[in-house]
Amino acid sequence: MLYNVLKEIYFCLDNGDRRVMDAYNLSVPRYYALKNIGENPGISLTHLSDLMLSDKSNITRLVKSIEDDGLVTRKPREGDRRSMSLYLTKRGQELLQKASAAHQAFIRDRFSEASVDIPLLLEQLSTLKRNLEQQLEQNWPGQ
């Protein structure tokens, strides 16, 4: 029951995010790639794939796409010319700023009518998240 409710909440949140990002010609993964690169200038593909919980081949394709759109640039890493660092272009920074402002406003609106104790809910969900992460770290299940 809890799992199903959490999954349905995720789908509602993701659907809302998609609707907001459509106005900026962004998919949700493209938005979060820009956001992570913007928050971590010089990030590597490997670190970005870790942050986005995606394999490196998917992130490579995603970054190539946003690079082709002029939103991101790759530069060789200092000390390791084979590895690349990712940076937002001016156009990428401007798009991220607009999309992030719209996303934050949308989030505020969605949760402004919440009739639950938000601090208590956050505390409980944070505890649940930590427990689930600990289970995964213990190679449970199927690993």
C-alpha cells in the first residue's frame, strides 16, 4: 500500500514536471542534467550519471543532445585529457534560470494547499529514505 501511494505520488510529480518543462522545450532528464551541471561546473560524465541515477551511456547521449542544442560545452579535464568537464553555456544558463524559476513557482503552487503537517511529513519521509538507502547499501535484495 505505501509503495503504491509513493509510486503514484512520483508519477503525479513527474507529470507536473513534464508539463512545466514542455514550455521550455526540455524533457525532465534534460532539465535535471542542466541543473546538475549548473550546480557543479566542471562535473564529469561519471559524476553526472551518479547524481542522475542513470548509466553513463544514457548520460553521454543526453549530454550530446544538450551540447548539440548549444546548452552545454565539454572541455578536457586538467590533468586527464581523456576525461571531459561539463559546463553550461550562456544560453544554457539563461534557459536553466527561466525553467528553474517556473519550476519553483509550480512547486510552491502545488504544495500551497497541502493540509498536512509538512515538517512532520518531511521528517518521516527522510527517515524512510535513509532506511531504504541503508537496505540498498547492504546489497539487499538480489545483489
